[in-house]
Amino acid sequence: MKTNKTGIILLSGGLDSFVSLDMAQKICNIQLALTFNYGQKAFQDEETASKEISKYYKINQKTIELPFVKEVSSNALTNDNNDDFNNFNSVWIPDRNGLFLNIAAVWADKYKYDYIIFGANKEEGRDFPDNTEKFVELTNEYFKYATINHPKVLAPCIKLNKIEMVNYAIDNNLPLNLIKSCYKKTENSKKHCGKCMSCKLLYNAVKQSKKPELLGEIF
């Protein structure tokens, strides 16, 4: 049951943050969604999806510009000469979630938000250490020292895999056509490329879900 607690969410417009937003809405009033432009190729599509999702939930959305990330990163997400989207190392950006959460913590301290929500999940936690329960635990401990209001990091999908997230969306009649979980910039912002690692994970999850026919709406 929702309380008078408030929250801020890291919203990329993808499956993970979309489902996390819906789950978190059941326990707190999310007042702001932050979307980050760190020079990623898919930024325009991510921002479009984030704005549409925010509109759906009637929450404010703000885009944060982080141009320096591209300057110091060498990965497929930001490097125009690297299209290897199928290697975990090639899409890893050091401390990305830590950076995003710290920025959100500034807003949380200013406006006294109780929660910071992000889309960490069990499936990606197997490869990315900043998607694990331990990371959430340590970040919460850190915020006891780095903030006055001590917002709590909440990852509603931390124990779920992609199939379970898709089925949650189906069970709760969420408009999955709003999401964009693709690493590549596509000509049609509504469709996924189907070839990058993120798309393959989503494709397999939808295919094995309760409604595999949804593939036609997403890909």
C-alpha cells in the first residue's frame, strides 16, 4: 500500500527502469524521473521513451547532460568506431550507476525524497557488479555519510530476471510499446534493432513470456 513517502527514479526508458517505476509507484510517490545523456548513441530514443513513460505516469522528467563520460570512456555505447554491442566488457562504463545515483542523491537531499529507484535486476547482476544487492547495500551505507536526508536506494527488480519483468508488465497491463531497451540508434524510435545484447535479452524474455505475440509491437 502506498504511503506518503516520495521518490526519484533513474529512467532510461528501457524495460528495467519501466517495470521498476511501476513497482515503486506502489510504495511511494515518485515525483521526478532523471534521464542521462552521457553521449550514448541511443540517447535520443532513450529520452523519447523516458518522456513518454513519464507522461504515462504523470511525473516530471528531467534530462541531465554528462558530456565528460564520453570523453573518458572507450565503449560501444559512446564510441562511434566501436559497434561491438554483444560483449559485456564493450558496453561497460565504469561507475555509471554510481554516478547516476550520486546525482539523484543531490536532488533527494534538496527535496527530501525518501527513495532513489533504479532498474538493477538479477539477470544483469550476473555480469555487472553495479546491478547487485551488494551494490545497493553499500550505496545505502555510503549515503548515510554523503547526504543529510539519507535517501534509500530501492531496486524493485533486484531479484527478477527479464522474463519475470516482462510477465509483471503483462500481468499489470503495462504498455510495453513505450519502452526502448536498444543500444543502437534506430531510424524508427519505436522499434528495437534486435541485434545488440540488450535487444537479444529483451527478445528472449518476451518470446518466453505469457504473450510472445508482443514481439511484433517491440521489434
